[in-house]
Amino acid sequence: MAVPVHDDAQSLLLEFPAVSLETWRARVERELGRPASSLDAPSLEGPVLRSLEVADDREPGPRPAARAPGWSIALQYAERSPDALVLALRHDVARGLEVAWVELHDDLRAEAKVGGAGGGTVLEPGALPSLVAALGPEVALHLDAGLLAPAMARVLFELRGKDGPADAVLCDPLATLARTGGVGVALELAYARLAETTQNAARVRPSMRTILVDAVAVHDAGASAEQEVAYAIATGIEHLRQLEAHGLPPALAMPHLAVRMAVGTDLVVDVAKLRAVQRLWARVRAHAGAAEGPPTPLWARTSWRGSTRRDPWINLLRGSVAGFAAVLGGASVIAVQPFTEALGQPDDDARRLAINTQHILRGESYLGAVDDPTAGSWTFEAATDALAAGAWAQTQRWLALGGVAQALQAGILQAEVAERAAARSQALACGSAVSTGTSLYPLLDERTPTVGAATAVESPITARPAIAVRPLLHRRTAEPFEVLRDRSDRAVQAAVRPRAALVPLGDPRRARGQLDFARNFVMVGGFEALVSAVDAEHPEDVRLFILCAPPETLAEHGPQAARALLEGGARRVLVAGRPTEALREAGVHDFVHRGRDVVALLSALQSELLPLATEVQP
């Protein structure tokens, strides 16, 4: 048989009959027995993710402006003192760091005693010379200085002069207010200072960025991707309006403005989120009469809220995926954070791995060589369109309320973000979302890296806030699961690890799915799983039993097995499956299945079965 020779890919495609979208949908619906639209997935991030996107559905929105290839490798530092920060910078500069992101202490950025966790570095203008010396002449400093930006900028002007790396001394009054819960001066005065600092930068060092649109705070509080994009656009619009009122028109403000976002591990959503921000911001620039010039730089850092303390090694994979998404989404400065960030103070090795992750993405994977690599992929294009449309509607609603500042002072923005965060936590608790190593495939004997404690430090600020709001509540999504494991570990310190018996009914091979599901369930709560028969002699310390079998086997043998276990002294008998009246009547206490809130169930089981866990303090 002769093998056809093809001159090009197009001639090869011509040998296959074209399949229309209608034909595909008809085949899918015949196989599924239900409409193809049932495969579409509503998303916590805002838009509905459709099962198939094709060019026939729509024309994509405008592409983001072309950007220079590549990106700068950054790291956000958590060192509390200037001396510790200088030591860390010296170590990392020698290993390929290109941008150091330093966030001042909450009180310093707010110019008020705002309380809270006391995050950030206690760094005053007099400590900048040693910091700049540690960075050297090529590594840029991005300093989130908040209301202290004018003083910091003046010192940095003197230290760096007109030339040097792409430094930034940044202020986002709204992000400072949202994160810390207060600022020490009226917002009008804060914007007046920011306008003056930006005008000075335009004269002394035109390349310096001073105006920040920072959406990381709402991300860390649990916002959806749609809310993050809307917050960034609404904040940027409010910045431009306020700065123009203080003598800085948009065309002069734009060269000094940057947008910062957080990226997670939902590749399609996170890439679309960054593309949607750029698309909408290009519209804002055009309407403001500031469309000329290079595109506004987009900076990204990997998600803190998505990191975990349990099995933290998986954070290395999360950082790699998030970094990949940031590159595809068009970020020009990317911070892949150390994998031990959620545990405490990252050490030299953790920071080295974070930096090397980006060197691999750039130097070995060549990710930065293509401008907007997802353009033309209808999955990404459709997600971008949907996020942009939803975010723009949300932006208009917040602006109609008076802007982001008014929404914060009224508590509206905090409530809307908290609602989305609660839905996200519920999705993880009920299994529709997973966190590997925490809610799925936990390791009871995991080896946790030793890290220093990220202790809160005091600042010299004593002034009370001039404006106070309810701060955004920052909590990692996996924390409820980590509380379960912490509680179990405290019981282990007082005695031994609690155990649970998984009891297969009928042929154990047919119960493999239920056994695996139940094993994961008990291990999530810190219980060691053992497999035992109904009529076996059970250890005295085992008081939790879970029946595991397919539904038909449970219907036949489940009630009898439950009664036998209860008569034998079982404290709690559960079933890995859906509830039935017969099993309830037999005395089964609860049922474990997909959609069940396992955090609530395990918390109740621990309260009853681990009394020592409530007495031993961490």
C-alpha cells in the first residue's frame, strides 16, 4: 500500500472529513444521554467554563499590546529587620535575582498604628544605603512604601541618580487601606503626596515607577478572578481621577504606573485573568487620552492563599505552574515565592529554589520568547472575554457606589470578597476543589522543613489612623484542613496517633474505590487507616469504623454489619456512600461521600473521639 506524501499540513487535513460543531454536539449528547451544555462548569472565579470553544462561537476581543520578550526574575522578601534583609539580598543577588520586592511594615505604609499581624520590613529611609549596596548596580528595588513613599523616593534619587536599574518606590493608598484597615492621613492628602512624588520622579528619574495598582490584597482575601480584575481596573481609574485632581494628568501619570496581580495554579483562569486586566486597562488608557507609549507593566507574584503548610514540597509544583501562567499571561516582572513561605521565614535554600524555578522556565523552557502565546486558543480567548466582560460590569458597579474607597468604607467590597472566599472554602471542604497533600493524598509521616518563625515586630509609629475600615481578612484556603491535622498531631504528642478501621463488605476488590475514598477521608483528619473485617478482633483504641462497599453490597450487607460493629463496642460507625433509610435505622451515624462537608464532619469526630486534642495546646 502506497503511503501518501504530503507537501504541507493543510493537504494532510484535507484527507479527513470536516466535522461540524452540530455533529460533535449531537454525538456528545447521544453518548451522554443529556445536553452537551451539561459539561459546562460554573466557576468560583466568575465565568462559566464551557466544554468546547471554537472559532465559530465569536470573534475574540482585542489582544493585549505587544510586550518585550522575557521577564525579570523577582522575589518578595519577608525579612522583618533591615540587617536580615541585607543578608538575604546578598545571598540571592549572587544567584540570579533581578528584582527585589520589599514591602514595608504595615504601620509604616499606613503612617498609623494599624495593628494586625505586623507584616513587612521595619525599614526607614536611613537604612536604604545598605540595602542599595547589597543589591548592586544591576538589581532593581521595588519598594512598596505606602504613605512613606515620598521620603523613601528622595533618598533613592540621591543613591541611584538618573541611571541604574528599573527601581520603583510605590504607593497604592487604596491597597494600603484595604490590607491594613487604616491610613494616617486623609486620602486626598495621600494622593497629593503621590502626585508630587511622581512629578519629582518625572524630573529626576523618568524611568522610576511610583504609582501602584495592587490587587494582591483582594486575592489573598479570597476574591474571585473576576473580582480581582474589577478591583484592579476600578482602583486604577480612581488613582487617575484623584491624581488628575492634584495636578497630574493621566498622560503624565501613566509612565510611572504599574499593576500587580497574584497568580495561582488554575492555568486557564489565571492566564485569562492577566490578559483581561491588560485588555481592560488598555481601554481605560484610551478613554483617559493616555493610549500613547509602552503598555503598562504587569507584575505578578505566586499565590500565598493557595500555598500550604502541610506537604509544603508541593508548593514547588504550585510555584512552577503559577510562574508558567504568569509568563503566558504577559507579566514583565514575576516573583515565584519560596515553597516554605506559609511555614515561616524562608531560608537561603528555599529562596534559591524559587529563583531557580524561574531560571528553568526562562533559560531551559524559553517561555519568554513568544508574545502572547495563548492568542488564538479558543479556550483562553473565551475565558479572557468572559472575565473581561464580568469584571467590567463589576467595575462599573463599584464606581457607581463612589469608587473603591467608598466601597471599602461602607464594607461592601469586604463583604463581597468574603462571600466568594466562603464559597471557595466550602468547595474545598466538599471535594469539588482539591488541595494536594492537604485535602487529597495527605501524608501522616511527612517530613516538614525546619524554618524560622516569621514573628511580628513593632514599628516606631504611634499615630492613630485618620481613616479606619474593616481590613480584608487574609487566610489561606487550606487552613481549615491544616487545623484538623494540627489538632490530631497534638493528640499524638499526648498519646498515640488515632486510628480508624475501614471495613470492606463483600469482595474487597469491588470495594477498592470506597476504601481509597475512606482512607483519604480519615487521613485528612490525622487518623491512621487500617483495614479490618466486621468479625475481626479490633484494637481497643479504634473507635471509628467506616463501612466500604458498592451501593448494592451496602444495601444487602450494610445494616447487619453496622449492627454487629455497634454491638461490638464501636463508638462511631460511618458509611463510605450515600445515605439510605435502612442504614440509618441500623444505627449508622453518618455518611461520607462527594459533596459532604468533610471539614465539619471530621471536626465533630475529633471533638468526640480525641478528647486529649482539646486539652493539649500547641
